[in-house]
Amino acid sequence: MALAGATRLSRSDDPCLGEPELSSAEAAEYLTERCLTDAPLGRVGLEIEAHCFDPTDPRRRPGWAEITEVLQSLPVLPGGSAVTVEPGGAVELSSPPLAGAVAAIESMAADQTVLRSAFADAGLGLVQLGADPLRPTERVNPGDRYAAMEQFFAASHTGSAGAAMMTSTASVQLNLDAGTRSGWADRVRLAHALGPTMVAIGANSPLLGGEFSGWRSTRQRVWSRLDSARCGPVLGLDGTDPASDWARYALKAPVMLVHTPEVIPVSRYVPFADWADGRVLLGGRRAGIGDLDYHLTTLFPPVRPRGWLEIRYLDSVDDTLWPAIVFTLATLLDDPVAADGAAETVETVATAWDVAARIGLADPRLQAAAARCVGLVADRAPASLRDGMERLVEMIDRGRCPADDVADEVAATGVTETVARLAGSQS
């Protein structure tokens, strides 16, 4: 069912016990058959995360009960988005898939208005930055999955990066149909190749935990410090069979969590293939299909195939820019003419992930690629997006990304004052 559940990824902790065992060969077949669905292009789903702050005390992290109380009073959202809470208290809106980027943008914007009003009534604000610029990492979501993830990252010597990823980062995610089978390879390659350029355009996290990191996208920096077998790109530029690439990636990736039936972290490096083939037993047993499905929810590549394509590499940005960025990326991938132009444009910067995250559009090659990519779609934007597209074009022309504006304000007024303004601007 292509994209039907694109914005409703299950985080269930139901045990996977009692299922038939499967070999790595059977797992590979299962993965290749399901990772992409042959379907026309056109539908777009969005997921947007925002950090929850108290404008009167920005260093305080609102607790689980406090956030839950707001959500329990939330009316039905007009666009039908689901609301979830991330480990650090960030609030995520996940829209249903709609016909085209404009419909998805309008639906998400309507739901954001209702959500923000509810939080403002409770004296709280939602701030769209790629990383929490002020507070130390702290988990408030009591879910067993997240407690086990903390233990996994600590055991794998990525505790600080794992904690920051879970509790201090926020993103804008696009979910797009996979398209027809004959075009999968080109489409998946382009989704990856656009990554550095789009990271540079939308970089919006120059600080983490009260300090400048030296990176325009600290969020991307945090993800790059995690295990590349779990968080790195699925394929290189020469990938001609994305389904097989995904199967290899998933089977090589180490198992993070296992049900016994409790959720427990795996403290040693065990590729899923080793568990499936019985070379290693976890929880005293071999893996089943449910374990494989759950394993896939612990893999976080920048482009993740789930029947559709999840584009996961954008920082969360404010309302004046995210609609223009979403429209740009969706058009570059879904419009055949724009896609051809984009593929040629980004060829020389298709692997410049770290450069994009570190200096953004200060890199001349990325600035040129960004200008050409946005130029391919700017004239196609409807009137409702014109102001945002004009701001995006102007920023690119100046070689600036959103992080530069955030950094300038922090330098002028201080990080606490900047966060207080952002959190209080919606009340």
C-alpha cells in the first residue's frame, strides 16, 4: 500500500515472540519485495517536528505529563495529522498523504495553527530549529523503546550523539511515492544526490546545548557521528537496484533492540543477518518476520524506502521557509523535467554531506547548485508560496542559510533571549 501509512510509522513495542524463524536469504527476499511499491508519482506526506519550550523559562524542559495534558485537550486537527512526542519532548505532526506538495503544505499549515494555539494556551511554545540550541540532552518520553535506545547508544560508545539525536534534533520529512519500477534507480539516486544541496539550503541548527557547534546543520553533524551502518546513505551514485541495496543495508545493520518480551538493547555488534541465520541468538532465539519489521524502524538513513521514499535529511525550519523548501524538493523529485535538470545540477556535489552541514551555502559549489535547483521550480510555485520562494531565492543569492540568521540573532541578543522570542512569538 504505497504511502498509505507514510506518516504513521508504528513505534509499537509489541513482542515478536512465537513467529516462524527466517533465514537471511528469506529476509532479503522479504525486503526486496516490499521496500518500494510500483505506483504513480504525486502524493506527498509531511512530518514536521518542533521543540517544546516554556517562553518564560527557556532553559526548562517541559515534562511528559505537561505535554501530554496539552495533547489530551487538542481538538481534531483539520488536516488529519497525527501528533506524537519525541523522546526529548519535541512534538511531531505527521500528515496523511495528499495529492501534491501544495495540498500537503496547506494541510500541514492548518494543523500547525491549531497545535500551536493549544500549546500557547498552556503557556508553551513550539520552536522549529534543527537542534535544541539551549538545553542539555534529557529524555522525557518514558517509552520502553527509548530507554532501551539510550542503553544501546551508551554500549556502542555513541552515547552523546545518540542522546542528542533522540532528544535535541528536529526535522522536516517528506514522504513521496516510489514511482514506477522502471524509474526507481534514477529516482532513489536523485533523492540521495540532492541531499547535500538541500541540507545546505535548509541548514538551521548552528547551536546545540547552549554552544555554537561550528556547523550550520548541527543536526546533520549529530547524525553523522552515529553508526554509518544504521544512519549512513543506503546506496552510492552507481546504485542500479535500490531494492537489493536496501536488503543488503538492512541485513548488515546491527540489531539495536530485541523483545524477550521486554524491550532490551543489544550491547554487541550483531548484524541482522547473523541473527536470522542463527550464528548469534538474541533473546535465546532466532529472528522472525516481526523482528525484521521492528529492526527496520531502528534504521535511519537519509533516504529510507518504506514502500514509498522517506526523505529525512532536512532541518526543521520556520513557517516562512519550510513550505518553499518542501515545494522545491518535491518538485525536483516528482516533475520529470525538473528532475532531469536537478540530476545534472547536483552531480558534482552529490556526496558533499559534511561540507553542506558544516558551512552550508558558503561553499560556492553548493550555492551554485542551490541557485540552479531553486531556479528550476521557483516560477512554478503558486501565489500562496510566492513570499517564501522569494525569501528562499534571496537567501541563496546571498549565500546564506537559515542558520546564519539564527546565529546573528544569538550573537546580538543571546541564546536564551532568542529562544524566548521564538517560543513566545506564537502566543
